[in-house]
Amino acid sequence: MDPLTILILLVGSFMGILTSYTDLKTGFIFDNHVFPLLALVERLRGLEEEEEVPLNPVLTKIPVPAVEAGILIYLYLGLKSGNPLVALAGIIGFFVGLVLGLILYYAGAWASGDVLVLAGFSALLPYPLHYARVVAPYEVRYPLYPIAVLFNSILAVFPFLFAYALGVLIARKKTKKLRQVLFEKANLSVEVALWLMAGVAVSVLLQRTGWTLPAPVRYLLTIVTILIFGKYRRVGDGIGLASLAYLTYLLGLDAAYSFLKLAVVLYLFKVFFSVVRVLREEALVEEVTVEELGEWDILGETIYIEDGEVRRDRSGFFELLVRAIREGDLSVLTSPVRGEVIASPTAEGLSREQIEKLKALVEEGKIENRFLRKKAMPFAPSIFIGFLIAFFWGDVFWWLVLKTAGL
């Protein structure tokens, strides 16, 4: 193991241990443990707020220059090899991780600290190292390995989340919820698999006529196909079935087998989001009165005013994702309601002004005095595990893609 690889592992591990500990202990991620320069800028601008947390103040001030180390390491490697893309890989990786994390942040699944942790690991690992045995081609050509870190994090924690959610449902005798986890929207997995087969069929037809689409165009075509067919499902299902029949005619039963494996993988992702919903609704939320709400508490619902009426929306991420696919409108993920939002499940939590507004609405009898409050769910440990898997083994999601394709 060369010195720079050792440095990446040491800095990443130190950052992972510290952020995992503080996240588990307090629910906080400290900028100093990921990006000390950012913490310094915030301090100089007077943006940093002192939080009272049950930790030794010395521990919170330990600097771990993960982002800075990643940027400098790849800058050195790029200048040494004369490769501008490698030289900028640390910066690009940081922003790729930041964007991926922000998607989950605005979807309400992550806190802002989790976004910074993923960005820190992404700066350290924009490309796979030689230990990684399974990586996607685009992750080798471009600094897009943060995608592997993210999916590794999700897939690594899934078995534990599933077992915990299953245990909660069984202990509370929620058989209806259990059926929803296993069977609700299961048909959508089959439909999306059919839509993807339509995209594959288009690529095959183009290749047979001498056209070869670049990989980014194929990925974009896949996303557009899903969005269009999600809005016109019957048309998508019909074209998907015809495409599957065509591919089966060309490739034999291998095409049908690939379709079945793809449907199973999509079903597993459906189950994952259903499990997250169960955790959100059953294990990681509690119903409280407005008097019990405090500053920084995170709501488990959106309270808003539409047409002069106070309403609440408790849709989970999977419901919003299905709705976004059906309507062909990805903005549903970030803005699921119309009207004036009073309070919503943002990572910053409730402000004093929002709590006062909710109290006023309760006193006026415009809303029932019961609110869902989220319990903290630490994701920093799972992101750390995703980094370690990406460092030593590779991309779990790409491995699933290869297995689905029979490779």
C-alpha cells in the first residue's frame, strides 16, 4: 500500500470514527471533523452557533482535514501525471457527493451533516483504488465514485433496517403494515422493469442499424423513458411488453431471465423504501402536542395552508417518488404540497416562529393538537461503512447490475 493510499485510508477512517461517534451520541456532525476550512470560514463570518452537546469540547474541536486532504492528494497526482481531470478530481468528487447528499436532504431523508460527511468521503475517493474489484466503467473514466459510496451506504444498512422494522411490526402486531411493506406497489417494480426493457430494446435496434449511443446519452434516455412511461403507464406497459417479446425473440430466454432479475432488484429497492417509511411512521416518530414541540425538533409531516384551509401531509419518500414518476414531475420530491408551508420536515428543525404559528393555529381550532415528531436516525456510521466497502471491495450496486444482467 503506497503512502498516499494509506493517507486516504487513515484520514477517512479517522473522520468516519469521529463523525459516527458524535452522530450516535448527540445527533450532530461537526464541520471540524470533515472540512476544517469551512468551519474556520463560518467562525470568521460569525455564522457558527455554539450548541450545547454532551461531549468534551476538546473532542468537537479536533480538526480532520478530509476534504482538504482529498483535494491536495489528487491535485498532486494530477500534476504529476499531467492529467487535468485527476488534478481536479478531489474538488469534483466533493461536489458530486454534495449534490447526491443534497438530493436526499431535500427529500427529507438526510440531515445537513450527513450531506457534508458524504461530500468529505467523496473528496477522498473520487476514483476507485486498485483494491476495488467491482466498479462501473464510468467510475473509472470520471471522478464519479461517490455514487458507489452512496449506494454502498444504503445497501449496507438495509438488512439492519429491514430486521428492525420487521421486529417493530411483529412486536406491535401491525400485520397490515407488514403486508404493505411486502406487497404494496409491488406491481410498480414489474412495470419499471418493463419500461427499462423498452430502453434496452431501443439501444439494440440502434446498434443493429449501425448507431451506437454514448453511455451518458443511454443513461439520460433511460431516465426520460421512465418519466414518460410513468405518466402514461398503459402505453409504457404495452411498449415494455412488446420490447420484452422482441428481446426474447433475439436473445432467447436470457432476455426473460434478465427481466426477472431486474424486477427482483427493483422490488428490493421498493421494499427498502417501504421499510424506511415504516421506520419513519412507526419506530422513528412519535405523536406529541404542540406544547411538547421544541426548537430544533424535526417534524414528521408538512403543515401548510391551501385555499385558506390548514392541511397536513404525511407522505413518505416512496409515495412522493411514485407520484413524481406518475406525474413526470421530479419537483414533487422537493415541493410535495401547494400553498403556504407553515412547517415541514427540514433538517434544520423547527424555529421558534414556526412553533408559535402552530400554537396559534391550535388555539384558533384550525388544526388538531397532535403532531408527528421525528426521532434522530444516525446515518454517519452507514456512510462510513459505504466508504470502507468502496475502498476495499468496490461498488455493490454495480455488482447487482452485473448480476441482474447475468454477468
